[in-house]
Amino acid sequence: MCQDGPPSSSPKRHDGPVSLPARLGLGLIWIYRHSLSMFMGRGCRYAPSCSEYTADALRKFGLWRGGWLGLSRILRCNPWGASGYDPIPDSLPADARWYLPWRYGRWNGAHLTDGQNGR
């Protein structure tokens, strides 16, 4: 699992007010950053860190869609996964639907170019 450092000072990228469910998700990320993350170490295969990526996804796409994006990123953060710069997408895949939530995520790191991939 990806360990995260302190929150970055990057500008918040969202298209409007953050929904209440997304705020609850952001609260869980805050709790993780101030508890479990401190014991797991502070390093991540990706930039931005997995928790910052998930927080940005929640702010931009809401709890359901952003949560699936974040889950796919966390599951990619493993010794056999890719690494490097991986920002949240500007838009969601055209074939993604709320009832097919796995289509929101980027599950294998194939979207990273060789120049971005640290392997």
C-alpha cells in the first residue's frame, strides 16, 4: 500500500463546491494522514501521493467516481506497479457509468508513458 507524506501545497483542482459525501471521504483521508500514515512511513511510488491523488479525485469527481479512481490508484501502488508522475485525469472515460464503477479507474498504469514511468 502506498504511504503518504504530508499534504502538498498544490492548488485545489475542482470544478465547484465539494459535496457532503466527498467531504466525508476527505475527512477519512485526513484521519489516515494523521494516524496510520505516520506509522507506515512516508514515501510513495507516484507523484502526487496516493492520498493527495484520491483527495483531488474526490474534490473533482465526487465520492463515488473519485473514490473508484482513488481505489484504482491505491491498488496500483505496489512493488510490481508502475511509478512516476500520475495526476488525476481531466475527464472520466466515455464508457464509465455509475453502475459500472470499475470503468472509472485506471487499474494497470498503462496510461503512463515510458518517460513518466520510473521502471
